[in-house]
Amino acid sequence: MNKTKSKLFCRTATLKDLRLFYDWANDSEVRKNNLNRKRFITWDSHKIWFKKKIKDKKVKLYVFNTVDASVGQVRFEKKIKLLL
């Protein structure tokens, strides 16, 4: 078996990743494993969501790449819990 090592790089997502995140969000496997499986995400609603997340200081979006391609993403979102 030929094992090749592929380096994985992580970078902060930018507005240039808008289409990439859109395509991933509407991927059939992603939709199948999503809480809302049937809902196709429209381009217009995705643009609004993505731009809001990119600007939000409590949200961090990252893209993982190999030398050849983008292979995944992760989102960290800080939630504030109010104790009354």
C-alpha cells in the first residue's frame, strides 16, 4: 500500500469563501446529516448569513485545505449565557 502524507492547513474564512460554504451547505451528504434535512439553502439567504457571521466578533470560521483543495470547515461561536 502506498501511503502519501498530505499536509493539512487551516486558515480564517473570508468573503471569498462565500461560494465554497454555500456549495458545502447544500451538498447532499451534508443535507442528509443536517437537523433540517429537506431545506435547500437559497443563495440570497446564505449570503446574508455568511456576511453576518464573517463580521461577528463572537464567530470564527475556518477553512481546512490540502495543497490541492479545500477539504472542510469549522465554525466556533461564542454564546453568552445570562444568569438572572
